[in-house]
Amino acid sequence: MGRGLPEQMINLATHLMLLTNMAAGSPEDHVRPHAIAKLFEWDWGADLPVIGWLLDLGMGKPPYTFYFTNHLLMTLVAAAVTLAIFVPMGRRYATQLAGVPVDESVPRGFTGLVEALMDALRTGVVKPVLGDQVDRYMPFLWTAFFYILINNLLGMIPLDAMLSLVGVKHMAGTATGNLNVTGGLALCAFGMFHIAGVKQVFEDLVSGNHGHHHDEDHDDHSARVAKKSAGTAFVLAPLLYIWNFAPHVFAAGPGASAGMKFIMTIVDVPMWAGLFVLELIGAIVKPFALCMRLFANMLAGHTVLASLLFLIPAWEGFSAAYLGTGLTIAIGCTAISCLELFVAFLQAFIFMFLSTMFINMAANPEH
């Protein structure tokens, strides 16, 4: 009679799991980017001291080639999915705000789940940090969270294995497991941090408040100054943001004499310059931490899954019985997949939460 039905079912399930990874030649091949089309070549910057070294480090020797990869394709797919979900929701609420009668039934199903998650992030996570500024930054924070989450979840679907069954290879993958993608997301967040800080300074100058805190707990951080025009504030805001980027430890108080202010300024500027360098290092480390945390976690999960699945042929051989090894590894992969599903949500949340904290630090510095 041969092997029994349970063992045959285990063999079938194991082979199906192998299909999700065997389209690639190794676990490393499963997670690295694959070129779909060459877009352009260039050799500019190869002779420059620092830029040339960075280009050689990241892209090899010139001419440098930019490829459209499977990870870039997945970022576009994630963007399309994000728009397909949220554009109809946004139009519905825009219609309500315009006073046009629409279906006012309570959102149910998937829409209700998404809106409940959005409200939980706004009221439970961001609002306690940003206070009355929460609605100013929620569009960016919601977009970052859901875009990263959708990229993470798409990476868990074995699209590459499914496409390989019809002869199409290396067209899918986990975009957030690519350092270039997470670096781009971190740069977007980096820009938002400092745009938030400069915008707050601009509003302070226009309103006549010199400083970022105007509540009763931070009265010592703000003072009334002459209001500036929008044009003047637009020019001064970046300069003042840089000037206040580091604390002025020896700055003279409001009641100090002109002589004392001059002396304290001479003492304060060297200290400020040293602290500015430290703050600048911190400003660079923040997006770097966002980039590496997301990249490393998503890359590690898929590498572990691929490595475990490749243990089956390495341990038993393709013709051997899978009842022991195959079943054990399949159970382990299922458990790790559940953990990776949790990590997909967790890393999107951490990226959004840290961005919230960094925005608050830039818009409301404690110095």
C-alpha cells in the first residue's frame, strides 16, 4: 500500500511550503533585490573624494546603474493598495464635511476595523505626545504606519512562489527588507521632523511668541517679541531653528544688563557650538535608527523562514520521508510566521511612534 494518507498529506504540505522558497537558489537569494529592468546609467561623482567613495561603496565601480527591482515594484503595489483603501474613505468624509447627505451608517467590516485602528493610533498614541497639534501631523503619521504595514504584510504573501509556477521569477518580495526602501522612508521622516520645527518657529514669529511652549507649565521658555511679517518670519525661521537647535546654557536672563548679556554671550557661544555638534549627531542618528530597525527586523524574519525550509532537503534529502523532519520544521515555520505577523504590525507602530516623539522634540524643544 505504500505510505499512509497522513504521511502523504505531510509530504504535500511540505512540498507546498518548499515552493515558497525553492524558486530562489538560497535563503539569501530569497530576500535580496532582483533587477527587473535597467533604467539608466551614469558616472557623475566618481572622481569626487567623498561622493565617489560612497558611490563605490554602495554601487560598485562606474558606470553606476540604476535598476527597477522587485522591491521597487512592491513599493508601487503597496502604494496602490494604500490608495485603494483610503481614497474612498477620505472622499466619504470629505463629502460629509461639505454638508452633502451621504450614507451615515456606522462603518462595518474591514472599513470599521481600519477606522478603529486609526482612531486608536490618534487618541491613544499620538495625542498624548503632540497634544493640540495632533491633527497637524496625523496625515503623515497615518500614512507612514499603514504604508509600512501594507509593505510588511505583502512580504508575507508568497507571491514570488505563486508567480514562479507560471514561469515568472523574482517579481515580488519584502520591500521593507531592502535598506534603500527603509532609508527612503527614514529620510521622509527626517524631513518631517525639521519641517515641523521650522514651521513652529515661523508661527511663533508671526504670532509674537518667542519660544515653543506657551502653556502654564513652560512660561519660562517663552517671551513676547514684536510680531514679524510672514516674509520676514519665513527668512528668520530656519536661522532661529538652527540657533535654538542646541541649548544656550549660559544665556543671560531677560533682566540682565547689556554688559552682562555681552559677557554671557561670549561664554555661551563656544558651549553652544559643542552642544550643536552633539545635537547634529543625534539628528543623524534618529533617521538611521528608524531605517536600520525596520530593515533588520523584516530581513531577519524572512531569512530565518527561508533557512528553516531549506533544512528539509539538507537534512533528509528530497526522496526521504518527511514525517519527522518535515513536520517539525513546518510547525516551526508556522510559529515563526505568526511571530513575523506580529512583528509586521509592531515595526510599523514603532516607526510611527518614534516619528511622533521626534516631531515633538523638534516642534517643542525643552531649551
